[in-house]
Amino acid sequence: MPRVHRSDLVLPDYENLPLGTLQHRIRSLSEEQLRELVAYEEAHAQRTPVLELLNQRIRSLQEGGRPSSGDQSATPETAPPASGGSPVGEASQSPSSNPPPHGVPAQPARPKGDRQP
């Protein structure tokens, strides 16, 4: 089978679809289209759960299943953009702290085992 390019895939943004969404989106694909996705997946990410899902759907079609109707031109779900920026600034940073109880380089503390009665 010839190599399939990302822009030629039947599912828009295939690589970024969550597994649950992919499971529903492949129901309308033919066996040939599924095989193209398998070839693409094997040549690129090789995600085991995705390959298992695609191969299971191919087996289902071979056993008499039929593709359902559906529109693959719909844009897949995407995560909302990051809000960006950190709310921490000079006014909201933590106050300076005292040196740790185990000492500082100029005044090292003694280990507890060195106490003498």
C-alpha cells in the first residue's frame, strides 16, 4: 500500500483525536479507508490502542458489518487554548524565609548524635 500523507487522511486532525472520539468517527469508514489509517498509524506513531481499535473495526466489517452514515468534515474536538501567563508577580510572591533549622554554611548545625550529657 502506498504511503499515506497526513493531509490525505479521511479523518481531519486524525493524530489528535482522543481514542473515544476516534472509536465513533471510524464507524462511517470503509474497510479501505480503515486500512489506510492502519498503514499511516504503523508508519508513524504505532499506538497500540489505536491499531487495536482500527483492526477490530476492520474485522467487524469483514464479518458483515456496514459503515454507518456520518460526516467526517466536522471539526474534531480540541482543547481550549491555554490562558497563558503566570499570576505570580512581585506583589504575590512568598516572603523571604529564615535559614533552615539544620544550619547554614557559615554556622553548620551539629548532628543530634554529637550531644554530650
